[in-house]
Amino acid sequence: MNGGLRDMGMRNILDVRTELLNSGLLARSFPTEVYAINRPLFKTYPNITRSVITSPRVLIAIEETARQITKGDMDALPKQIALLEKNCASTMRRMKASVSSFFIKVTAWFLTKYLSKFLHSVQVCRGQMMMVKEASKRNVPMIYLPLHRSHLDYILVTLILWHYDIRAPFVAAGDNMNIPFFNLLMRWLGGFFIRRRLDSNRNKKDMIYRALLHEYMTKLLSQGEGLEFFIEGGRTRTGKSMIPKGGLLSVVVEAFNASEISDAFIVPVTFSYEKIIDGNYCREQMGLPKIKETFMGAVKAIFRVFFNTYGSVRVDFAQPFSLKEFMLHAKAYPYHPITLPTPPGRHSLDYGASYPNFSSTLLSTNGEAESTRMLVKALADHVVYTSDHCTAPMATHLIAFLLLTKYREGVYLRELTKSVHWIIRELQALHADVGFCGQSEHVILYAQELLGKHLISKKWQEEDNDLKLFPNLSLPSVFELSYYANAVSTHFALESVLAVSILINGNLSLFHLLTSATGVEKKVLREKVLEVAEEICTIIHNEFIFLPPCENLHSVLAGMLESFVSKEILSTEESAMDDELAFAGKDRRWADRLALSLDVDEEENEGSYVADQYYQINTERSDIRERLHFLVCVLGPILEAHFLVIKFALEELHTELPEEDFMKSLGGCARGKVESGLALFSESCAMIGLKSAVKSLQDLEILYSYDGANLRMLGLSEQQDSRAMLEHYASLLETALS
Ligand SMILES: CCCCCCCCCCCCCCCC(=O)SCCNC(=O)CCNC(=O)[C@H](O)C(C)(C)COP(=O)(O)OP(=O)(O)OC[C@H]1O[C@@H](n2cnc3c(N)ncnc32)[C@H](O)[C@@H]1OP(=O)(O)O
């Protein structure tokens, strides 16, 4: 995030006294009340229900659906239409928000006063808020797209905006949140309820529901109202961002394409919680089902929260950007994602060919639909990438990260203090901020205290006259620790990919890096390192958005490889081939650098020349081995999870299996490996990670799945040599992990 803006300082929105300086006695005695009274009331929110259900889009959807149901029986048609219209009105009642500016004001006052019962502070960057406020004055809808970490997220967004007199947006809430009493409050505060899956029946599109939701959002946008939705589609269970969904975003893009709005400001938002507020997801990571949201559950959770402390929260609003400008740019530079996800139940080969608009009543041509789909994906990926990279890790995240990547056996406080300084410098070099300040020793002990002894224990070591900290690597605590660590992993993901590729190409393993004797001098070929790195990105494409859509993976990796040379992890080595080739190698490098600086597409040059640049891995240096070890450990658990899934698929998928049974035995097998000490990283058996690895193989068309009679089936694809691919991936990963 822009350094200049950070220099404007942070503001704790729970402390309103700083905003009431030089005020009278009343303000000093009742600061929150005076502050709240001084905030303006937003103008009344529109009621658009009637215009939505009578819109042509909805009426066409009703008629089409009625025709499908009555199958040409013209006598039954009017009755069916009347019935669907009635259902439509009741769906609309369940969906719509009934926002009250006054209720927002009262709630904001209440929250400002009482959130400090369990939070030390809610930090926002003044400069960022100034930009958001400027954008909100431009008379175009604001689209807030936060990453989803906690139930507190949406409360904080509206609350912070209220503190800056910015109109509250309408917030899309999954219908699992439609719980009695709370749903009423949510509607008054801007919430509208959407289905988590648009179609209740997987094999049939619900045209009416799609049309209703589409029209509802479009009407709000065209009236200048702001929207907020969580594009990841739910809270992350791993601490890492999830691959975004494009449904709601496609409505915004389509509203722009159809000139319903002239532009919109897209505002990525991200949260850093020092301590997880909504529980630790260990249950789900152990393979147990998610607990349903209920009225009593919500009440209990609120009580639990109010009687605990959760440290501080930092909320970052990235620079708002114009949708119009993004679209212009994205059309000029088409997006080529690493791989495209396959929607469940559909084979990816026919994916591109039939991708209608959100509301399929207004179909565009296939080509148009395909390019819109890419634009929406580019926008969604751009938002998540931006948010990820402006997330400021908190002390708890950094400590958990260091313990899991560098000090799994435990570490002395003195050494950890040095490492905290080091990791902050590394993050700064990556232009990332941290969400805390203070003396490192205090910060470490504060973080340990907040996370609790069940995650990090400490013991005074008499002989070394120092405190030693130990991470709890047993199940399920390690999942919670890795949740915190993952907030930092994203920043190092691509470097880690490169380090793994270097290891694989140098035929080195993690174990080699722990010993000084790595054997013979290790050399790696530049093109091979880049090729394997790209392969790794492909295998684990569901784990990170590695780069913004406007950048090319090969070029970014090539640039990063050069930086490995400047960091002395690698030294350049001329090819052992004849002089002529070595000369050509130099030419190639020169051309590569030139291409990089001119931003020339690597693919254009492909095939014209095979580079033969060799690098030597400086494994004789202990600091370099340590650094490589650290980098590989960043992705270690993810790679191990993928390795486990690949091996398991090779062993078990001789015939199709019900997906649920496959996942159950996969989870059991992975946990068994951890419990018997056969896994390198105990967190690799987390169920969400295993599911994501299975999903990756489906996206790559190595595995297929479809809905059978009442079971979802999973099998090894026959489209390509899936077994050979799996064996190839397994051998790649095994090299690094052995
Ligand atoms: C001061 C006081 C403060 C207090 C203040 C409180 C505020 C009080 C508010 C409470 C608020 C609670 C908030 C809770 C937080 C959640 O509840 S988070 C969970 C709910 N939110 C979301 O899920 C949002 C993100 N999800 C989406 O956008 C999903 O796409 C949807 C809309 C849910 C649908 O998901 P889905 O059924 O799985 O379908 P999906 O594959 O995504 O695609 C659906 C359609 O979208 C379209 N589509 C999808 N991708 C694309 C693409 N790339 N391009 C074009 N079209 C696309 C297609 O038409 C597709 O249909 P098909 O042609 O494939 O059949």
C-alpha cells in the first residue's frame, strides 16, 4: 500500500475523543454520544421491490419457466404464471433489505461504545479513508469487496464508513444467516439475503431467482446505491484467501456493460485480526461437518465474544479504482489465468462454450459471454490479489509464521526477536506493512499470551538463561496456528515456488538443506527451473492468486530468479557447452532482460531459442541453505497435502468412487500419516487443504466428478494420460519433500 498514505497515520475508530479535541464539557463527559449525534443521517434508502418484480427481465423469466413447466399446455399457462408471480413476490420479501439510517446510527453508536469490551482497537489508515471518501463523492456506486475473515467484517465496514460519513452499502448475506430476529436487524443495517447456490437443483438453472437477484442488484446500482459482498463466498477456514466467485461481480460488470451505470468504484477491503473471533475451524479441518447457524448459536457466540479479549483489528481499504478504467485495460490485455476452474458437475471442455449471463433470460453470444467471463475473473482475481498484498500481518501472524516455517522444534526468545526484525525487513522489501509496533520482545510475549499456551507454550531454560517458545504441532491445534501463519505465507508464495523448483532441479530435498554436506556441486538450468516453477503454480493454483491478472507468470518468475542471483542464493554459471552457445546464452539473457524491461510477452519469443543458462545453488553457505529451507517450508504443508492426494488417487481411484467416501478415507489416511509421524508437516492433513487439492486435479481434468443418482462420483479422467500426469506430479513433489 502507498507509503505516503500510511504516513498520514492510523486512527483507532473506537476512540472518538481524538476527533473531539477542543470540545466542551458535554463532549468530554459523553464523547461517544456527542460524536454520534454530530454524524449526519443518510438520506432515505429506496424501496425497489415493486419495480424489481414487475421488470421485463423477471417477467420474461416467469413466462419462460411457466412454459417449461406446462410443456405447451396453453390453458394451464396463465394459472402457472400467476402462481410463479406469487412465489416471486415472496422470494423478494425474503431477499430484500429495509435499511434504516436511524438504526444504523444507533447501532454505530452502540458498537463504538462497546466493541472496546473485547477489542483493544480497530485501526484504520487515515489516508486510505480520505481516498474512499473522495471516491464516494463522485456520484457513482461504491462496490466494497472485502476478504472474509470473521462475522465482524461486515459490521466493521459499515461502522468505519459511518465514522467517515460515508453512506452505508447494501450487503449481500448468505441465506444461512437468515436467522430469526438477527435477520431483521441485518435488513435494517443493509443486509439482503441471497442463496449460497443460485440453483437449488444443480442440473437446472433457476431462471426466476437469477432474474430477481440480478434485477435487485442492478436497480440498486442504477439508483447510485453502494454494494458490499464477500467475493470469496464465505469465511476462509485456512487464513489464506480463497479463489473468488464471479456471480455477484458479474452483475456489476453487466450493469456497466448494459449502461445501467456509467461507472463504479471498486474498493478491495481486508482485515487483520490479532485473534480469531469466530472459533478456530479445527472441527472442519478434522473432517467434521460445519455447525449450522442458529438463533441460540448466535446468542451464545455473542456472549462468548463479549467475555473474552481479541486484541486489535486492522482494516485496510485499498485504493478505489474505476470499473470503467479496469474494463478498458482488461479488454486491451486479455487475461490468461493459470488454469480455469471447472464448475462442479460440468466437464470443463464445454465450460467456455455455454456460459450465459447471470440471469440467462438475456443471452449474449458465446464469444461475448466468454470474454465477459474472463473480464469478471480478471476483476475478481485482481481484487483478491490487491487485498492480499495490502493485508498487514499482526504480531500473532508473524510469530505463528516464524514458528511454523523456521522453528518447529522451538526457539529461544533472543533468536526469535532477531527473526522478527528480519521478517519485518523482508516484508518491507515486498512493500507490505505490519499491523503492530513496539519492542520485538514485548510483541512476541504479547502474541504468545493472546494465542494461548495451547498454541505456543513457553519454558524458562536455566542452562541458556533464556525463555524458549514451542509451537504446538499436534492435531488439531496446529491447524489454528497455521491459520495465523497463512496471513503471511501469501507474501512469500511465489518466492517459495521458485525455491521448491530450484530444489527439485538440483535434486535436493528439505533434508539436504539441514545438513552441510549436500554432496556434489549443484547446478540448475534456468529454463528448467522456470518450467517446473510454472508446473508447481499449476498444481497448486487453488491456493494463491500468485500475480495480478495483468502480469505474465513466466516473466514474473524470470525476474524473481534474477533476484535470487542478487540475493546470492544462486550464482550465474556459463553453460558448459561450446563457446558459441555460451555466447548465445549471454545474448538470450540480455534479450530476456530487455524483454522484461519492455514488458514483452515471453510467449512471443517462445520456440525461437532454447536458453542454456546454468545457475549454481550456493548450498555450501549455511545462510543460503537456511533461507531455502525457510522458503520451502512456506509451501511445504500445501505441497505435502497435494502429494498425499495425488498418491491416494493413484492408489484408490482404479474405478469411480462416491466423492464423499473418497474424501473420508483420504482424510483418515492423511491424519493417520501425521499421527504415525510419517508426515513432514502435521498441518498437511487439514481437510480443507485436501479438498482444495482434489479440486485442483479436477480443474486440471485429471480427475472428473459428476452427480450420479443421489451421489457425487469421482474418477480418474480418461481424456488424457491422467495416471502418467499424477505420477509425474508425485515424483516432482516427492523430490522436494523427501
Ligand atoms: C454500523 C453497523 C454495522 C452493521 C452492519 C451489518 C450489515 C448487515 C449485513 C449482514 C451481512 C452478512 C454477510 C455475511 C457474509 C456472507 O454471507 S458471505 C456468503 C454470501 N456471499 C457470497 O457468496 C458472495 C460471493 N458469491 C457469488 O458471487 C456466487 O457466485 C453466488 C452468487 C453466491 C452464486 O454461487 P454459485 O451458485 O455457486 O454459482 P457460481 O458458479 O458462482 O455462478 C453463478 C452464476 O454467476 C455467473 N458467473 C459466475 N462467474 C462468472 C464470471 N467469471 N463471469 C461471468 N459470470 C459469472 C454465471 O452466470 C453463473 O451461472 P452459470 O452460468 O455458471 O450457471
